[in-house]
Amino acid sequence: MPPAPHPVTVTASYDAAHAPRDTLDLLRAWIDARDGRTLTIDDSIAPVRWTVTADYVVEAETAGDAEGLAVDRFLADAADAGITAPETVLAATGRLT
């Protein structure tokens, strides 16, 4: 099966007590950069946890492959922004609307 576009939502969770002190500021700056990604942050249960959601469209042969690629891309993008790895990260394919 040839690669096809798959919409993938990646959700990452950061343990506020164990993340570096600047993590929330870096997450907000990443979101504020508005560089084409759809990113949101939920800090409603801060100072316990922050959750970031990012939507991607990934070319892959299967939905499972797309989810793995989206997680890898999220982790690489976050690392490029100077953000530590999340405590947990999940991905799910589906419509972006």
C-alpha cells in the first residue's frame, strides 16, 4: 500500500514537579511561535501537570505507522525548541476537525 496522508493528534503530558523550571515557559513560547503547527496547552491542573496537544498530517502506509512517525516528529520538534521530553506521549489517528 503506498503512503497516504493520515491526520494524527499527539498528546504529551509533563509532570510539573519533575520537569525543568522553564518547561512551561518554553511550551508557551513554542505555541506562540505559530509556525504552522496546531498546538494547544492545558495547564488547568497546574502545578501538577501540563498537557500539550499537537495535530499533524503524516504520510505513511498505515495509521499505526503514522502515529509512530507523529510521535517521533513531536519529540524532535520539542527537543529543537529546547523542551525536555514529556512524561507520557500518545498518538491517535483520526479527523482533525
